[in-house]
Amino acid sequence: MSTTSIPDPSTRYRRTAQRGINAEMLSWMFMRASGLLLVILVFGHLFVNLWLGEGVQAIDFAFVGGKWSSPFWQVWDLLMLWLGLIHGGNGVRTIINDYARSDRLRLVLKGLLYFAVIVTIILGTLVIFTFDACPTGAEPSLLPSFCEG
């Protein structure tokens, strides 16, 4: 008769505090809240850009330039960028925790993930807030109609 041993769960996963809110619970709550907010932001974005506007054929450089000249749309798009990247990064972090077998691999993958998310957030934020629809010295025929001169 053979004896089947049941693996001790504490050997694979770290134990977390039983009381209070831990990091994984905050992560779970963030995913639900950010997911709901992202649905609202994305559908609002699509509604304004495609349904209230002239459709996808009207979206060009001038359209984006006109939108990003308004602080409201800069913040709207910034929220979509930040929430989408952090939400997606958190989801990928969970997948890495579930499927990466060794601690070293898990550390490397999560390091690469955090690096990519942070760099993309920084670059996207810079693009949104430094975008100039009317650059100095540009060919006037290529500029949007709202640019002077």
C-alpha cells in the first residue's frame, strides 16, 4: 500500500495576514474599480469621437490636435492611459505569479513588466502634455485650420 503525500501549501506560497486588507485584496479591488472606470472612459471616448463627430474618417492630426488643446480631453486621455496600463500590468502580474515556476523567473518577468509599464506611462504622459498641434516652422498647408498664420 502506497502513501500519497499532500504537498504543504505554505511551501509554494507565502502566507499573508488573515486580518485586515492585504496587497492582493487591494489589487483585486483596484481591478474591479479601474475596470468599471475604464469602461465608462472608453465608451465616452468612442461616443464623442465616433457618434457625435463625423465618424472615423474625421479623425486625423487636426482632430487630435483640437482635442488635446483642451485640458479636459488631456485629463480624460491621461486617465485612460494610466488606468489601462496599470490595470493591464496588474493582470499580467497576476498571470506571472500564477504560471512562473521559479522565483528567479518570476522576479525577471515582473521586473520587465514594471519597466515596460513605467516607461510607457512616462512617454504617454509626455506626449499628451507636450503635444503641439501648431509647431513653429511647419508647412502652413499641413497645419490644422485652427492654427494661426
